[in-house]
Amino acid sequence: MKFLPEASLRACNTLRLEARARYLCEALSTEDIGRGLVFAREKKMPLLLLGEGSNVVLPPVFDGLVMRIRNQGEELIESSAQRIVVRVAAGVPWHAFVLDCHRRGWHGLENLALIPGTVGAAPMQNIGAYGVEISRFVQEVYVLDRRSGEPVTLSREDCGFAYRHSVFKDAQRERLAISAVTFELPLGQPPCIDYPALRAELQGCADPGPDEVLAAVIRIRTRRLPDPARLPNAGSFFKNPIIDAAPFEVLRAREPELVFWPYQGRFKLAAAWLVDQAGWKGFRKHEVGVHAEQALVLVNYGCADAARLLELAQQIRASVLARFGVKLEIEPAVY
Ligand code: FAD
Ligand code: NAP
């Protein structure tokens, strides 16, 4: 495995932020991941793991080792009439895995089609879209302890999955390197089509099955979401805030147009609505801005670095807090 010194990271993040690493390497196997851990440990350098860089804000200089996780492969652990259990290497592209499962008749992941990134990064924020989260399919996550290099297996319960969250995102962020994930896909389940945008797209389709759901999700996403290859972005920059009933009632009385959904005894607010109402949709200054149709998507229009982007994010957060008393949390991992 090669350790490239003084490497540019611009091509390694979908925001195309200007960033450099002291060393950059690509791990093509689990053994390579172990080698990277040893390299960083021996040189006493910080370590940053990357999949496709579609959910990160990279600093202008990372004075350590950046390791791109690219290990490939899969192992079929169980195939019965009831379920499929499959173990997939962390470096496999997520969407390719979704398409592969669909092709083989292993259904359930169709709602999560076209999400950028790798299988290994998917548990980090419990990726979700169109009413489905991966936590319902994850059986085990295989990790290497970054300090000892020891392999550890985490059960679904160990992962602490929540809305766009897991233990990997905070408590274990600096401790674990995910090398593979095992998914359990129950067979013969009806597709999940309750999400309003998906239901609307499937209108006129009498009995939508997995083929129709996959095609509909791909159509909506292609139509609505800016392609990072053409307009560098990291998807939603802010999470939908979830607040308690008491502050919710106060806010709703003041803002009758508030967009929200009941969520496990609390209330999930539409972050996009808050940002839009605060006047940011379509805003652009220098080389950063807020997408004109997707208020949650911050865009790098040129050669911005993290400071410029985070300054804009901070201004948005401050104005939403001042106007609605709601704190927005940044979704991508900021380094
Ligand atoms: P990266 O951005 O490379 O990394 C993200 C975090 O995971 C970092 O902290 C990194 O250190 C860590 N990490 C990566 N790999 C590993 C590993 N093997 N072991 C340990 N840590 C690791 N997200 C959704 O939930 N739903 C969506 O619908 C969605 N749509 C998106 C649409 C667009 C256009 C874009 C740009 C992003 C979207 N995202 C969405 C966000 C993003 O695609 C996901 O979070 C994805 O899982 C990130 O994968 P990645 O490989 O790019 O991770
Ligand atoms: P959309 O369908 O117009 O929805 C916008 C927001 O409203 C989403 O954040 C979604 O929450 C919420 N929402 C809509 N209907 C809901 C319902 N019935 N119950 C609960 N929440 C509801 O927006 P979109 O931007 O095109 O996104 C479509 C899907 O892709 C969403 O699930 C979104 O999360 C996902 N996506 C995520 C990212 C990312 O980077 N995280 C980027 C693009 C798209 P949820 O986010 O909880 O679904």
C-alpha cells in the first residue's frame, strides 16, 4: 500500500473543498486498513477515514493520514425462503450494492437507492430516505479498533442507531474503523411506500412492487437533488431538528405554517422550511451558497475552503435560532 505525501483531497470530497493531507492512502483490503492504522500509530499522526467523501467537511490541511476505504467483496451467509444474510465489505459503493440486491430479488433497500457513499459509511449516520433507514437491515458491523488493530463485532443494538445518528458518529468516531457490514434482508415483505413524495410518484401504479419503487426513487432523486459532480455539495447540510412537545406547542402557536411530523412522542421539524423562512434559499456569496430549490443543500460554486462554507452555515444557524429559537445541527462530519 502506498502512502502519498502532501496529497490533495479535492477529488476525495463531493463538496470539492480545497484540502490537503500530510499522507493519503487507499485501503483495498481489510489487511490494508490494518496497515494504515499501524502507519498512523507509528508516526503518531491523527487518522481520518474516508469513503466517498459525500458527508464530510474537510479542513484546508489535515496534518495526518487520510485513508480511503476501498475494500471490496461480499459473502452470502444465509439464503433461505425467509431471509438473506449477506456480509459486504466497507468499500463497496452503496448504490451498487442496492442495485445488486434488487437484481437478485433481495428486496427492501430500494428506498435507499442512489444515496452516494460506501457501505462502510452507511451505519455512521444510519442513512435514510423515503421512510426507510438502514438500521432495520443491519445485523452486525465489523470494525477494527484503531488503537490496537483488533477486530471487534458490534450487534445492531451496540450501534445505538437513531435518527441520522449512531455511536459511530460521536462516541466511537475516533476509535473504530468499519471493515464490513452484515445485512439481514427479510424476503417477501411488501414495499414501503408511505412516504408522501414516493406515494405521489407512484400514483396511477395499481400495485407497486420493488421494480416500481426502485424506478420511482431514482426518478425523484434525479429530478430533485443537485448532482455533486456538477454542483459540489454534501446533501443535506442540516438535520431535521427533533424537539419536545412543550417548546413545539409554543413555536406552533407563533408559526401556524410550521412544517412538522410527530416523531416518537416528540416533533420533527422540517429544517428546509426553517432555513427557507429565514430567507436563505438561493442565497449566494462569493463561492458558497444555498441551493435555489433545496434549502438544506449548501453548495461550493468555486474553490471554497471549509472556513467559507462553515461561516455560511453558522450564519444560517444563528438566524434560525434568532427567529425560531431552534438549534440546527450540522449533518456532515466536520473535521
Ligand atoms: P464519507 O463522507 O467519506 O464519510 C462520512 C463519515 O463516515 C466520516 O466521519 C468518515 O470518517 C466516516 N467513515 C467513512 N467510512 C468509514 C469506515 N469504513 N469506518 C469508519 N468511519 C468511516 N444521506 C442520507 O442519510 N440519506 C440520503 O438520502 C442522502 N442523500 C445524499 C445526497 C447527496 C447528493 C449527497 C452528496 C449526500 C447524501 N447523503 C445522504 C449523505 C451521504 O451520502 C451519506 O451519509 C453516506 O453514507 C456517506 O458515505 P461516504 O462513503 O461518502 O462517507
Ligand atoms: P422531501 O421528500 O421533500 O422531504 C423534505 C424533508 O421533509 C425531509 O427531510 C423529510 O424527512 C421530511 N419529510 C417529508 N415527508 C415526511 C413524512 N411523511 N414524515 C416525516 N418526514 C417527512 O425531500 P427531499 O429533499 O427530496 O428528500 C427526499 C428523501 O431523501 C428524504 O428522506 C431525505 O431525508 C433524503 N435525502 C437526504 C439527504 C441527506 O444528505 N441526508 C439528501 C437528500 C435527500 P427525512 O429526512 O427524515 O426523510
